Amino acid sequence: MGPYGMPGIDRYTRILDLFTEEQGIWTITQMSGVLGTSASTLYRLVREMVAAGFLESTVDAQFRLGPAFVNYDRRMRLTDPLIRSGAKFLQPLVGHIDIPATAVLARLFGKTVMCVDDARNGALNIKVSFERGRPMPLTRGATSRAILTNVESRRLKRLLEAEGHLDDVARRVFTESLGQLRRDGYVVAHGEVDRGAVGLAVPLSNRGLGIEASLSIIVAEGDLTEQHRGRILALLATNAKLIETFMEEARSAMVAEPESTKLSKYGN
């Protein structure tokens, strides 16, 4: 148990988790009421977080997320091979599709699938939930299922058990379906995450970097013809190979680059 009555880093992450799209500004009193922690304890924690840049104070003693996240986001964009590949490949990919489309790079972080980059070639007439930084359902949608086809069986079993809403029979059926998708090499899903949307996805990975990911195209169901479907799946397969090659080259460069050079390049 930490000095402020909460264990380890949890005393900070519980505060950070309060900041959502629905409520991005909090007072100490509000935090105290939700977390059940004394205002004096929270004041000390928040003061530390402000000093480190994780929170920022307004003039009237309210708090919002701080500049450290902007800085770390920049570092990830500069150093993470998968995110860097998105900047290089996603926009050209959707540029080759002649219907409105969204390209999505997503990966598995622990027990969560999260979009790390996206690109569009125009305005879709449907809602698309996938956007950078947003956690997505683990077992629904082409994007997530394509990732799971690459996950080692014991880890996959633990992930599905942690989901909670799948009983033993449902987990077995789901796992068997992933086997067929793995043999197919792609996943197509209709309206599983967003109504009226079709997701087409292929897996990609880099074992050396510990990255299990997928590349997806999302289009409106009414726009997708068989001809489009075949062309999109071919584009996905080609670009997934390009991204995997890019990541491996980036990994090799990271291994070869002296630590002092990395610090000077990315630390400022």
C-alpha cells in the first residue's frame, strides 16, 4: 500500500482515469467524492502530478490533463514502428479506393485493442467508431478478430476468459472460428461495431517488437460491391506486408542505434 492509502501507481492512474470525453475537468472535491479518498490526500497527489506535467491547474483550482501527454504522444509518433508506418502507408492506401473509406491500424495492448492511426479518403455517410487512442471491443469487428488470429493459443485463452461475457461453449466456438479466419488470411465483418459499416481486415505482426496488430478498411455496406471487396482485400494484403517490412527495418535500426543517439533524437 502506498503512502496515500492507495497501492503503488494505482494512486495516480485512478485519478487519470477520471478524465474522460464526458468530463475533462475536475476539482479536488469532485475527485474525492468519486474516489472515496480524502481531499488532503488527493491534493498532495494532484500537486505531484501537476509538477510532473500529467495534470494542469486552471486559475479556479480545477484540473485537466497536462502537457506531458502531448510530449509523450509526440515521442510515440516518432519512435513506435507501427505508428510510424501508419503515417507512411495509410493515406496512400485509402487513396487507391474509389469509394469513401477509412483505413485503420490497430494493435493489442495487454487486454485491449486500440486504434493507433487512421486515415480517410472522404466523408463516410455512417458512423465509424475507430479513431486513434480509442479502446475497441476485443471479440467484435474485423479489426479485433484479425488481431486475435495471430495471438498464441495460451494467451488467447487467457484473454477470452478475462472477457467475462463468453461462457465455455462460446469461447470454444469463437476460438474455432478464429482458426478458419487464420487459414483465410483475412476477416470481413458486417455491422458488428458500427451499424451499416463493413470492416475488412488482415493481421500483421512483429514478434521481435511484441506487436500483434491489424490493418483494416471500413466502408459503408451500401457502397461495397464484390469488385470493391476483392480489390480492398488485395490492397490490404499488399500493404500489410509493406508495414511488416517497415517495422522489421525500424526494429533493426533501433537495435543497431547507440542509446546516446536515441536519447538525443527523441528525448527533447
